[in-house]
Amino acid sequence: MLSVLRNRTYRHLFTAQVIALVGTGLATVALGLLAYDLAGARAGSVLGTALAIKMVAYVGVAPVIGAFAHRIPRRALMVGSDLTRAAVALTLPFVDQVWQVYVLIFALQAASAAFTPTFQAVIPDVLPKERDYTQALSLSRLAYDLESLFSPALAAALLTFMSYNRLFLGTVGGFLASAVLVVSAVLPKAAPAPERSGGAYARATAGSRLFFRIPRLRALLCLNLAVAAASALVTVNTVVYVRDHLGRSVGDVAFALGAYGAGSMLVALLLPRVLDRVADRTVMLSGALLLPAVFTAVGLITAASGGTWRWPALLGTWAAFGAACSMVLTPTGRLIRRSAPPEERTPAFAAQFSLSHAAWLITYPLAGWVGAQAGLLYAVIALGSVGLVATVSAVFLWPARDFADAPHVHTGLETGHPHLDGAVEVPGGWRHSHVPSCDELHLAGASATR
């Protein structure tokens, strides 16, 4: 898996991602402490509102950035986003009003909504071979999981000899280092964006319309919702399970979250080899179908009135949640790359970023509100039902024989060539989509089904 790091450009970009993630993790810890200083017992509601604002920024800003990203060099867009995030983080220690937190969080997350889809769209151009790209996706998944484990531990160590306000300086340093690494990377030239009619609205919705037009991407929308249901239960209610339901220590909260991360990392390590032999559809739907079974196990743990077995059982189910979610999330980039031509990848990744976070915008409040008002068991039932319906919908929406190629341009075929049936002439070649013939499938082998 680490062989892709020999590519200098990818190595710099991946390092930038890791450093920025650590900085973000430090800011998350510091923000919680800042909220407590400003709001006291109301800190939870402040953080809940900040999380909602984060999701609104992701859902609303990413498609707009995707629409106009072709007008800005990708390097400039990513560096500008990093510098914006660094500037916002630098002002957070001076905040003394709750409303200021909300404004700055929106600005910070809006910059992230510009950076992340652009970063994701660059990687397929840096690593055009599918095997290399798959390894990069697994590394990215590992980076997110390791950040969730490493950043809180690093923050706890730093807080032993500094105030939480200085953690924001670590965030500033992370974003500045990320900007320097992006500047040092030689990025491939972006494919020219296609001309679109309909103005800004058409450009802003191009990625979303791509998702609703292609069956496997419609299935991905449902898979995003299924994953969001599981991750919302873990993110929102782990502390309630560990501290209230099981009566365990504060340290065990981190241990439970670590079990979720461990399950996700194990799958991310294994998937590059698995995806060489097994179709994306099989892996992703298998992960989604595992989720209802895990929800059922969590329901049994929740309904039980006592027993020492519940703690190891909870760790096992959290690890299973992490593994199942990673089975769905890790191959997602492959799916989008295959469904969108190079010139439309930034809007497509922006749409995935926006629509996946729209799913979390639904499930996070559902996990918190139902859990607080009706109890954990009803939260499990509600989120499990959402996950089950979403998974079943994905199975039906994703054709078993999914051979449709993304739109592409042929440059070496003469006018009238039978392969160009239904193609449209564009500058430099002929553009079309097609379903491979039986002969093509025979020559392509099993890889054509992926």
C-alpha cells in the first residue's frame, strides 16, 4: 500500500492531508473547551449548533465551489482554502461570544468544503492507475481513522502544560504546513471544463444531477445514508452508552471510539487486495448489508438490563460498525472516478461531499433527539430502520450487471467507425457513453464489472 508514496506529488498531498487532519483534531478538542468557558452547562447545545452549522456549510458551499472551481487553478484553490482556515483558527482564541463561534465555524467549514472535493478530484489525475488509486483511497481512510485516535491523545498530552487556547495554534500550524506542501507539489493540468447552458445554477447542480442520472451513483446516495445512520449512533451516543448505560469510566469512551476506528482501519488495510478480485458493488453492498445485523446486536445490548458481557459486546459491535462503514466508504472514490469524466470530477466529488453530509445532517439530530427524549433503544430502532431502508434501496438501485462507462472522448477513431454509434463530435474527438459489447466484456474479463 505504501508504494504509492513513491510518487512525489501524491506524497506531498497525502502529507498535507494528514497534517491538516491533526490540526483539525486539535481544534475540535479546543473548541469543546472554549464552548464550556463561554456557555457552561449549555456547552452541549453550543457544540450541537456548531456541528449543524458545519453540516450546512458542507451541504451548501461544496456544490457552489464545484461549479466555479474550473475558473481557479486547483493549487490556488487548495492553498487559499488552507490559508483561510489558518486565519480563522488564529482568531478563535480571542472569541468571547457564542455567536462569534458560529460565524467562525461557518467560515472554517466553508473553506474545508472548498479544499476537500478539490483535493479528492486531483488524486485520480495524480494516480491514474486504478490499483494505485485504490491504495490511495485506503491510505486516506486510514488517515481519517488514525486522526480520530491520535489527535485527542495529542491534545490531552499538550493540555498538561499549556492552555487549550494554544491548541488553536497547532491548528494554524497544520493548515500553514498543508499550504506549503500543496505549493511544493507539481499538480497535473486539469481537464478543460465542458461548456454548460443554464448559467450558475446549472453549474452548481451539475454534480448532483450526475448522481441522480447514473444508477450506481443513485445507489451511492442510499449507501451514504446507511453509513450516516451507523456513524451517527456511534458519534452521538457512545458517551451515553459507556457512561450512563454501562456505568464505565471516562477513559472507556475513548476505548469504545477506538474500537470503531480499529474496525475501519483493518478493512482499509485489507481492501486494496480484495478489490483486485472482487467488484466494488459486491464489497460496498456487503458492507451495507452488514449494518442492519450490527444494529440488531446493538439493540440486544441496549435492551439487556445487566451483565458483564455487554461491555465486550459493545466493543465488538462498534468494531463491526467501523468495518462495515469502511467497506462502503473506501471504494467510493473509485465509483465516482468511473462515473465522471476528468473534466467533471471536481463537481462530482463536490456533490458526493455535499450529499453525504446532507445524510449526516439528518441522522445526527435523529440520534441525539430520539436518544435524549425516548431512550437509547428507540434511537437504535430509528437509525437501524433508516439504515435498513437505505441499504435495501441501494441493492435495488444498483444494477447487478453494471457495465455503463462514464462519458468519454475518443481521439483516434475515424468518422463512421461503428464504435462511435451515438457519439457527439466535440473539439478534439468524439464524446459518448456506451455499454460494452459481449466481445469487449470477454476481452476485459472480470475487471469490466467493477
